[in-house]
Amino acid sequence: ERSGDLPQELKENARQVLDLEKAIIERYQLIRKQKISAVRMRCHGDYHLGQVLYTGKDFVIIDFEGEPARPLSERCLKRSPVQDVAGMIRSFHYAAHSALLRQVPLMPRLEDELPLLQQWAQYWYVWVSATFLTAYLNGIRQANLLPEDSEQLRILLDAYLLEKAVYEIGYELNNRPSWLKVPLQGILQLIEAGS
């Protein structure tokens, strides 16, 4: 509905995501097509880098009230802990790509420098996400909270990553339209990676 109001540089990404509506829905349908053996519990619900504080010796996680924009009844629902994992992975994507967005106005030769910086931002995001996910899976393995089948885990993680990125589009449209590029690119990358 609001794609016509977007700056020209975002219209192409928005059109690409809109054209992927069927593929996105099919990705969600993978959860409905099979039983996924996983435990549901009350999770953080809004887990991202801004909720993790470093004390100098340790890390402290704050704000366990869930996503403030969602109704309390929804925030109290039990979900897979993979939801919080997806939130942190999306946060890594934001960290890399929002830093890049802040550098764009400072680049004297944008067309020369931007492609290389985009590759480095993407490399950092993938590396940090893989490291986080590996450490998380190794740390939680004994708790038996996640599906043992790696394909079921992938389907669950993909669904939560997409859910978070779609939510971010609405958030950015309403609060920071100049950052809309980050979740749009995130959805494009998620769909491309799963193809």
C-alpha cells in the first residue's frame, strides 16, 4: 500500500519482496505440512543486541517483557526458543547493514566503494550469525528443547527469521523509513538462500 511513497532507491527492493509473496507464504507453509518436534516455552520475545549488556566481566540480558508493540496476550504465548535465536540473527544483520547505511553519505566514490563494503558487511553478518548459532546449538543440545532433525530446525529458524524481517518492514515504515532497506534485503537474502 505504501510502496508508491518510498524513495526511488528502495522501490526496486520493495517490488522484489512484493513479488516474492507467494514464496514467503510457501516458506511459512512448511511448518504446517509436518509435525515439528520441539518444546515451546516463554521466551524473551524481543531478543537483540540492544537487550544484551556487557558489564566488563559478563553479559546481562534485559527487558524480558517481549516485543512492546505486540499485545500482552500474544507476548505471553509459549514459543520455540528459536524465536529468540532468530531475533539475535536479525540483529546481527541490522548491525552490519545499518553501519553500512550510515557510511554511504560519507563515501566520495560511492559506486567504487559500496560493492566492496556490502560484501564485507554480508561476510561479517554471516560469520557472526554462524558462530552464534553454532555456540547456541552446542550449549542447548542437552536440554532437548529443539528438533533433533536438522531439516525441522532449519524450517523453524527460517520461519522465525522471515516473521521477524516482515515485522521489521512495518516497524521501519512507521518509524525509520530510511532504514527500510535493511529488512527488505534481509527477506531477499533469506528467500534466495532457501531456494
